[in-house]
Amino acid sequence: MYSCIKLYAKEKVRLRKTVKSINDEFGLLIGVSSVNNKLTLVTDNITDFQNIEDVKIEN
């Protein structure tokens, strides 16, 4: 769990520097959790997750 929260914080800082805004805090947590656990994220909402580094998305 700690590694997921650490990655969440790192990714949030990176996104704030590169993207104008973060639309969904929970979306960021979900996306980072999938990256941390080496899972593919299955969603119809690609726009909230596409900026997360190393995320694998299946639509």
C-alpha cells in the first residue's frame, strides 16, 4: 500500500507540472494502483487516465 501512495504522490506532482489540471483525484489513485500492481486498466473513460505515466489502458 505504501508504494502505491508514494507513486500517487510522485505522479500527482509530475502531472501538476505538465498538465494544467487533474480532473479526478480518485481516477489518479485508480490509475496509479493499476500501474503499481502491473495491471491493465479497462475503462471507457480514457481521458482521465491517459496522462498517467506507464498506465496500460484497454478500451
